[in-house]
Amino acid sequence: MTPDEANTREDLAAVYRLIAHFGMDDLIHTHASARLPGGSEWLLINRYGDLFREVTPESLVAINHHGEMRAGEQGPINSAGIVIHTAVHSARPDAACVLHTHTAAGVAVSCLEEGLLPLNQTALLFYGNVGYHDFEGIALDREEQDRLIADLGQNSAMILRNHGLLTVGRSIGEAFSLMYNLEQACRMQLAAQATGRPIRLPSEAVCRRTAAQYAGDPDGAADLEWQALRRLAPPPAFRSSTPGSIAGQP
């Protein structure tokens, strides 16, 4: 194993445990993936059956864009995870990491006709940068991949209608930061809507300006944030036991 692959495994395993730490996991379901460095066709994803707090660098599985496991790797692998993640990685060379969640807040907003509203500073990180994909059932059909990719476009986030959230990062840290903030934006929106009071939205000019400010990252916040999160990431709870090949749940 190369040092670059070892580092990628460490970072992605930390993301799984951070997702659990922040309460964004869904038992053994949902998934995060990272492209192996060097323009590789291989990506890392979790072994199906492990809780996110159990994930270690060694338990991650390398698969190619056809969903085939690398020699010596052991599954099982979530079938919907294969469909979603191989689609995004094959279509987006800039996608170093892809995250998908089923949180209560994320699913609730995905069920709203208006989707994510530009309500506040956090939500404006996604202004003009979020796609929407209509629910077609559990994502087990590779024919859905073209539609999923088209709906994502070049956006950094996508709301899967009646399903959940997805983020795409140029680094593992960026993908996690996007998901954390998208989740927070959904929670904030639901809290505001729950008051039953009139909602005040920023002007379109302010929305555009704030989105541009985020894109600049003048203080290098992204790197500082990821360093802090790596310090926070809890150790794995324990290593789970062995595996079969491919299983199918969302």
C-alpha cells in the first residue's frame, strides 16, 4: 500500500467516525467514498455491516467504477452505495470524496416542495450550488446513474428528494464540511419553519455576495477546520468481523 493510499484510508475512516459523532449516521446504512490518489479508477467505500463508529482504515474496501472489488479486498458492499458513488466519481474528476446521509432533518427538507431555502448564512454556502434529484426508489438500478449525474451537474451538493443528502468535495475534508453545513442548514430551516411565523429571506444580491465570499475562503478556514476535525475524530469503537461479497439495502 502506498503512503498516499494509507493517508486516504485514515482520513476517510475518520469521516465515518465523525459522521457518527455528530449523529448523522443511519445504523449500517448510507456511505462515504474517496477516490484513491493519482487519477486512480479505484475508490474506497465502507464494508456493509459495519457501524460508522467501527470503521477503520483497514476495513475500507477498494472498488472500481464498475463496482468490482480489488483483489484481496473483502465485502460485502452496499449495492445502492455502488450505484451512487461510482456514478459521481466516474462523472466528476474533481470529486475526491462523496458523502451521503439519511438524517431526519435532511430527509425532512428533501420532502419539502421548496427544498433548501436561502434563509441564513449557513444555507447560503449552497446558494446556486445544490442540485435536486427526484426519488425513483432505492438506488439499485444503474440506469438511474445518468439522471443522477445530470441532476448533480457541477454542484457541490444535491438533495435527493424523499431520500436524503449528498455532498461532493475536492478533498475529504471539504466533503465532510459541506455535509456538516448542509445538515445544519436543514436543521435551522426546520426550526424556523416550526415557529409558524413569517420567514424573512435575504435579498438576492446579499445571497450572491455571501456565496461568493464562501467560495473565496480568504482565511483558509477549510484546512484549519479539517485539522481540528481530525483531532476530534474518535477512535474506532471496535473492529467488526468478516464479510461476504455484495448486499443490497439503501
